[in-house]
Amino acid sequence: MRAPLSWLKDFAPFDAPPAVLAETLDDLGLVVEGVEHIGEGLEGVVVARVDGIAAIAGADRIRKVTVDAGMGPQEIVCGATNFAVGDLVPLAPVGTTLPGGLTIGRRTMRGVTSDGMLCSGRELGLTDDHAGLLVIGPGEGIVPGVQLTEALGIVPDIVFDVTVEGNRPDAWCIAGVARDLAARLRLPYTGLPPAPPVPPVPSVPTAPPVPPLPTMSPVAPAPVGSLASLVVDDRDLCPRMTVRVLVDVDTGPSPTWLARRLVMAGMRPINRIVDASNYVMLELGQPTHPYDLDRLAGTGLVVRRARPAETVQTLDGVVRTLGTPGRSLGDRGEDCLICDAAGTPVGIGGIMGGTSSEITDATTRVLLEAAYFTPMAIARTSKRLGLRTEASIRFERGCDPWGIDRAAERFCELAGGTAAPGVLDVRGKVPDPIRLRLPLARVSSVLGIELAGDEVASLIGPIGFACNLEPREDDGGDTLVVTVPTNRPDVRPSPHGIEDVIEEVARTYGYSKLPRRQPSWPAPGRLTDRQRERRLVADVLCGMGIDEAWTPAFVSSADLSHAGLSGPAVRVANPLVSDEPFLRRTLLAGLCRAVAYNVDRRQEHVRLFELGTVFGTPREHPPQASELPIERELVSVALAGTGDDARSAVDVWCGLAGALGLDRRSMTLEADRTIPGLHPTRSARVVTSSGEVVGAVGEVDPEVARAFVPGLANGRRIGWLEADLGLLLDSSVVSRRPDLVLPVSRYPSADVDLALVVDEETPAGRVAEAIEDSGGELLESVHLFDVYRGGSVGQGRKSLAFRLRFCALDRTLTDEEVAACRSRVLEGVAASVNAVLR
Amino acid sequence: MIDVGRIEHEALAELDAASSLGELEAAEQEVLGKRSGLALAHRSLGSLDPEQRRVSGRELHEARLRLEQAFAEARRRLAAAERAQLLAEDTLDLSEGLVADPGLRRGHLHVVTQTRRALEDTFVGMGFSVAEGSEAETDWYNFEALNIPPAHPARGMFDTFYLELGEPETIMLRTHTSPVQIHLLEDAVAAGTLPVHAVIPGRCYRRDTPDARHLAVFHQIEGLVVDRGITFADLAGTIETFTGAYFGADIHSRFRPAYFPFTEPSAEFEITCTLCRGEGCRTCSGTGWIELGGCGMVDPAVLDAVGVDRSTWSGFAFGFGIDRCAQMRHGIADMRALVENDLRFLRQF
């Protein structure tokens, strides 16, 4: 919100330097995002008349302009072209410093010496326009040589750009900012005089009665009740509405001071009536709506729920459909519709008026609506219609239901014309002031400071919280009875409102003055096993030369189908990018895209991993308690470096499994042709001994790789590893090596090499297991060191060469013992995997 | 008479002729071995008369000692020369390794992971445990229990991605890590394990078009303390301790009033600008302070929603962006670099 200092000063004598005021506002939670100095730096700028324009030889972007600024002809070099001889333009003479800090020097360009600079609106800090010079319209007293500020009627001022939090509708106006600021600076807050009492006209839905007002003067207009009617059918949506009528209004431009303030506050002046309504909203925070009384088919207003599919054309020209429930939670399509007395819709209550009754140049009689709308209802309607207006933003945060009268009165003061005596006022259940009992002990237990009752009263009293000290009670503490002003809808009733009042105490006391204390507690801080091991996984992968990536959670249907997952996926109702509406089910798409990004940038050694969540559709059998998607945390690795393939992926898997202490025997790689997105003949699932699949390892299917990474060099493969971290780190799923260390033998070991011929289909891993199973406890290790096919091995068979190392803890093995081990292994593998010695 | 001088002279000539350890060994054999002139002369001593034998014997002995010493010295010299030669041939310019294509190097943790770990470690050191939760949530956990009922204007603060699951707008991607607060408190109340002292790092989602300072998917860390006698002073002290511990002893914190539906009183906290250390610069708009996060006392409505007995327990919560911390610390001009996965970016950390 833009708050001009001169306007704030209507309410209290703010004489402190602007920087101090800005700091004070910050400390009050009215954060100043910027301070604008209007008219500053324009002191030296004068009005000049263009007397001649000439080309400069050899230059096509600049021209020589002869101007007169009251001191005879001066030559200026200028690049703009939007003016003609006779125009009045701003001249910054040599030596002037412009608002942006630029000091004008005498410069010579193409042999022409420039005696200053002709300025654009942006260079002067007046407008955003930089397309050409600010051409000054003719006007009284605007002659060459006068100060630009004088010519434009610019009075130096300071505008604070204040951010008001959503819970402070009271502060979202000039009066509100001034109230807080005056209270903190302990200045008298004069405010506006309260609206003169206007006798309310009790209004009944059927027949608006004639007000019992005597005429104020012989020419006074008829009382409001004879000019207009007001019926409010649905007072849950509109708990209070008032109507006033102004006659003999003038819809010409507003007085200069008022228009100027609107501009400084960021609004465009339109006509006296609309401006007055906007002015009141900016000043007091209460939106009002003026109708052209004579354009209402029935002279008066009826307020009711919109019927299903009812339409109204709003001031922005759009036809809005109302009364239809939206998708939002709890939105039952309840919209507050304003109709004229004949029942024709003329506006959406609290959001936007309709075109049919808009104020025009021809308007002479105005019906002013000033109302209090139910905040939640405004919020729902505004959200569903996608229509946020100055009014809706204020009403949905909550206006002061008892501030309406003053706002309407202020409008009548500013709008001109003559106000018809009286006011139509229909009330439903209007929120009453909240009264709370605030134990002072509670203040100290929340804030950690001791404040006496009169101190609290002196802090929050000036911002409208009336406090009365209640005598000490049996429980020993003093209590303040606090009456919350009706412009503070953020303060809840008791008990939660007590904290709201305490926040006001803290705010007015000053957060910066509150004490600090480092709390302590006996429980030690720690990471969980899962968190430590997740770190370990990432560290191990880094150690293996793999970089961590962070890829998008949202994917397209093409991403999913490329990754072989075209089945059901969780869909985002309102995706940011319309063709990426799905939550990822795999990290394959993201990592392959990241590989592509780097391959396209000619990066080498592209090896990436990610730890991330994937989402599955909720389980149907058995049904879940809620409709939440099923989340799994995956670790995935894409290896696209030189020479990488399924083998490197297995290496990475071994490194990872080893680091996590996973027992190799508890997990097997089961070749599987059906793993989505993976190479059918070079991939396997990682399966636990109990049959649980914890991941997959292998290669990305070459077709998938080509789809995601078109730039992948011929013959390059992408090794792939993916594991469900939740399962992998769950010791009830995957068994771990015991913590206890195995003793190491002090005696020499003996190696036995065996070349075993087995069927092609028999995995080496299975053969190694068979060796381990038959090797007995003397077998220290088994490693495959050669694979051979062809020759004497025979078709459909392969020779696997293993090195077996035998060792005993308590002695050197004899040749006979080693030979016995060897024959036992040979018998074992012959029986279990049909292996024969080559 | 034995000409010891000549024998010694000839022996030294042999020694001098040797240019390698091998030749030297051969020469030594030649000169001092069993068949050498010296050995022959020694054997011929017996044919001399006693006086000559004595003189020549001593001369021969002395000559042998001198020659042995000369050979030992020559051996050392040649060995040194040969080693020098070998070493010279073995010379390696190690800086080649510095500038060559390094091939497979160590991998790099993502800068966000590194930042998250550093933040977690700081808080663990302050006695916090680390809690996590799911990224999709129900309306109750993401909004309602946090004192944000349906249609509350505060929902406008959180542009939400809703999932097409269940009734419309009932399941969403969490817009903050705060739902985990609700889970922690519900669980602690059910299990009777209050107090709670936890930080909650994690991924959050808001439907904001990404720009240099915002991502639609981002990381937050928040803290929750619910214990006996916790006041706003404890919150301010915790933030100040954290600020000094994580950013450095010369970085301080300050509070100003703010609004969050789930805390009351609420504050925004700023820290000394980490770039100019408080001097004032472009980043902090000359104020010497930069905004870091939000905090406050847990709202009584939140404690009531999860059934925490407010006559015994009170608490505070705070939260801020992990990505933002990374951005500040490393001067990352555009946040979108964090999700581009450009190795030239990732490998700088």
C-alpha cells in the first residue's frame, strides 16, 4: 500500500525524518518496501519551449534542438523525436542532478555543444515513459523558464510503500497506518471527526418506511427513504448494508488535491464520484459502491443469494455466472448478489459492481452502498470467479462493520452534491466487539517479560483496545478486561484471542526489545538411522564418481510412456505446465533428461544419481484410510560415462550394498525382461531371499535411451540402478551383516582355481553360491576371474573360472585338507548347478 | 723385490676405466681377486728374504687397504650416478595430472543436499531431532489443523497444487513442511511422549511460476519445540543461537511482526546481511539485514487441534528456505540453476 506522508499527517503530526518513520513502521510489522521522494531532484528542471529542430551532419539518431527557457535561445542535443516546434518540454540545465542521480554536464556531440538535457518522464522519476520527452500540456502560468514542479503542480512529498499483512485489514488504509505509527511515537492521533450522527432509518424488507426526519432547509432533498429502498434477504452473506443517496451531484473531475493523492497512492482519478469512493477506501479501508440511481430499474437495492447460473455483467465488461458451486473445498456456490429494487442483478456484493448502473457523465443522483460482507463468502466467490478487486481483497480480510457510517459520511463530504437526509440501514447478525479477559501472567508466560496492567493498557489503548484492570483474583494474578475494536477481525474470541491480544502487546512494545533466552532440554539431538544411512548412500555414490542431481517431480505422459510406465499415475488438478500434469512414478525420465542436458553441452563422464520421492496411485485393495498417493523414496543412478554399461551399474550396486552392510547372500539379481524402461536382456531385479523386490539394476533400454537422450553417441549405453530406499534400509526386509567382526587368520591361505563349465542359462552368481554352500567354513573367498565360451566348452555352455581361497583360523592347511575341500566343492557344484571341471 | 707401486698404479688404472657398477665389480675382481697381481705378489712373498718380505708385505697390505677403499668409494660414486640416471629417466611432471582431463573424479553432493546437511547438523548440535513426512498431504494436515480453514484468505498465501484424488481440493502436495508438525504433535500426544524438539527439512510445492528467486518445487526446514514453559524469549534465543552457529559469530538476528495463521504472536526474522556483514549493500538494499524466515509461538488453535494440553505445554515454530540459504551462501543469481542439473554447476560444490 502506498501511503503519502502528507496524507498520514492528516491524522497525527509526524515530524520525524522519513527514515525514522520507515524504521518505526518496519518494527510495527508494517514493512516499508520502498520510500519514494516525489518531486525531489526536480528543483533545477525548468519548462522550455522548442523553437527550432535541426539535423546534425553525420548523425541520424540525434538532432540539434533550439529551446528557450526564458533566458534566450539554447542549443540542446536530443535523441527523442516525439515533439515539435512550439511544444513545451522539461529542460535540465547543466549542473542539475536528476532524481536518478545523473548530473547533467556540458557535452559536445558531433561538434554541437549541448547546454543541458531534455528529459523523459522516466528520467524525471514522474512516469514510466521513456519513449520520448515528457511534453507538457499548455496551461495557465506554464511559460518558458518556470519551475517544472510549479508547472505540473508537484508538491514535494514522500510516499511509503507499506506491505500490510493479511491479518491487518485495519492497517490497510491511511488512517490505520497513521494510528499504529502515532501510538508507537506517542503522538496524538487526531483522526477524522467521527461522522455526524445520522438517524438510522429502520428498514423492513417489504415496505421501506418514510423516515421521520424534518427537512433541514427549504431546498433540502427528500429523505433517503423516499428516494430508494433497501431489502437484504440473505443477511448471512451481508450482515449489514447501508444506503445513502446524493442528489445534484457533479461528475466532473475531482479537486486537484484529491486527484493528486489518488495518483500518489497508485490509483487513477476517474470522476468526482468514483474518486470519492476510492479515496474513502484508501483513507479508511472501507470499500463503498456508488450506483447511478437513475439507471437502476427499480430505485433501490435487494441483496440476496444468487440463483444457480444467474449472470451479471461486471464493470470490467465480463459476464459472470454465479450461484454454481466451484471445485474449491466447501464452495457451495453461495454468492451475494446485489439487485435493483426491480430484481435485476446490478453487481456482485463486495467484489464488483455492474456496468448497467455505472456512474457516467450524465449521472445526477447517486445511491451509495456501504456494507459489511461475510469475509469467507467473499473469499469463496472471488476465488471461484478469479476476480480479485480492491474491494474483495478488503472485504475478505474483514472490514469494520461499525466503520461503515463514518466511511459513508466521508464519501458524502467528498463527493459533492447534496446528501438526502437519513440512511437506510439493514442489519443481520453483525459482529459485536469482542471482550476478553487477559491474565497478566499469561502475557509473561508467552512473551517472557513482566508487564503491569497499566503498561499493557498504555501500549494497546492507543490502537483502540480498551483495557480495564480487574482486581486481583484468588489465583493471585491481575487480569485485564480488554475490549477489542471492531476493526480488528484478526482478534478471535476467547480463548484463542488472548494470544492475538498478546501479539498486539508485543508489537506495540517492540519485538526488538523483547528478551532472548536459549532454551535447553535433556534429550540429545540426533539423526535417525534412516537419515544417517541416506547420507551414507549419497556419500558412497559420490565416492564412486557420481554427481547428485535434482530432477522435476512433474512429468508428461510421454515421459511416463517412454519410461515404460503408461499405467495409472497421480494427476495434478492444476498443473503449472499443462502438458506435465503427472507426478513422477520413476526417476528414470528426470535423470535421463539430465543426462541429455549434459550430453548436449558436450560434458564427459555424465554419471548422475538422485534420491527422490515417486508417487503411486492409492492402493485399492485393501482400501486406504485416505486417498493419499503412495510415496516411495528411491535412489536411482544413471551411468552415461565412457565405457559405462550394465556391468558398471552392478559395480555401483556392489559398492552401495557393501557400504550398507547388506549381506550379499540375502540378495540375488534375477534377470528380468519386463522391467519398465530397462534393457530386456541386460537387466535384473534385486530380490531378497524372501522374494521382495527392492530394486533393479542393468541398462536403460537402448530405445528409451535414444528417446530421452537423442545426442547419445553411437554405441554408448546408460547403466541404471534403482532401489527403494525404504526397503533397502529396512532391516526386516534386507538382512545386514552382523555388527560383530569376523576373526582374521594368522596362518597362510591356499588358492584353488576351478574352471567350471555350466549351462549358458546358469548365472555365475548361482554358481558362486553353490561353491560357497559346499566350500565349508574353510572357504575364505570366491571370485570369478574369467569367462570363456567356445572351443572345447561346447554349444550352450560356458566356462567360469573361479579362484577359491581356503584358510583355517588355527593352523596351516595341509595339501590333503585343501584337496578334500576341492573335491567337496566339485561334488557340490556338480549336484546343484550341473557344473563340470573343464 | 716386488714393485708394489706399479701394481697399485695398474690397479687404479683398471678402477678408473670402470664406468658402471658392473665394470667396477669386474675390475675389482681383476685387481683384488685371487688371481690379481696383488694376490700373486702376496703369494710370492715367501720367496723373499725376511727383511724384504716384511717390507714388501707391509707395502702390499697397505696398497690393498688403499685399493679396497678406492673401490668402495668408486662403488658409492657409480651407484649414486646410476641412481641419479634412473631418477632422471623417471622424472614426472605432476602438474600434467592437474590439467589433464581428470576422467572419473569424485561425485558431488547437490548444493541443496550439502546445505540441508549443514543445517540439520547445526540443529542436531542444538539438541533437535530431525523429522520428515510425506510430500502429499490431506487438507487437514496442510491447512485445517494449522488454523487455515477452507476459504480462509490465508490460503491465498499458499498457491497449492491439488491432486486429482478423492474429493476436489482434499489432497495436495504440501505447500510447507508444517504438516509434519501436526503429525509429530498428534503422535506425541497419542503416545504420551511430549515434549517435542524437532527440525523438519523437506521438499515443498507451490504453484508459482519459477523465477530467479522462486521455484515451484523447493526445500524448507522448520523447527518445532513444544515443552513446558516455552516463551517467545526461547524462540528469539534459539534463532539467535542458530544464526551465529550456522552463518558465523558475527551474524545476528532480529524480529519484526508478521502474520502466519499457525503462530501467534508471529514474527519474520532477518539476519545480518551475509554479503556485506551488516555494512549495507545492494543485496540488503543498504539496510544491512536480509529476510530469512518466519516464526512465532505455536497458535493455541493449532495446539487445540492436535489435543495438546495448553495448561502444561507451549511451543514455538520457525521455518525458512534451504534453497534460499544455498543461494545466499554461494551467490547463486538464479535459483533455477538448482534444477538444471548442469554438471558445470553441480561440480562446483
